[in-house]
Amino acid sequence: MWKRLTLLWTLLRGDARQLWFALRHPAAPRWLKIGTVLVVLYLLSPVDLIPDAIPFVGALDDLVLVPLAIRWLLKRLPPEIAAATRR
């Protein structure tokens, strides 16, 4: 289990860094900024698919949905911005 969490953290950290650079790019599309704000609001919101009051399982939806949402946003980047963020 710890190995999976470590892998998830590594992927999320890399994707979060790429998202950060994409947001700072001068040609970043508006939908990227709105999508990022929505992901952050979901993380901070007390309303979740699975309530956080349920031990361990409550945080599971955040651990799965947030990386998926970030990866989904990154896959829709225009090619020139995606190439610039990978450098």
C-alpha cells in the first residue's frame, strides 16, 4: 500500500508542477484556470462524494479524483503549452 501511495504522490507532484507551469504560461487558456479553481474548490469543500467522516475511505475520493482531474486538464492543453511545460 505504501508503495502505491508513494507512486501516486510522485505522479501527483509531477502533474501539479506541470499544471503550475501551464497556469503561468502567457497563453494559458481561460478554461485551464477555471478548471484548476474548480479542482481546488473541490479539495477544500466539505461536500465530497464520500464523506470525510468515514475513516480512510472518506479521503479516498480526494486521493483518486483530484489526480484524475489534474491529469484530465493536462491532456487537454494546447500542444505548444504542453511542450513548454514539460521542459
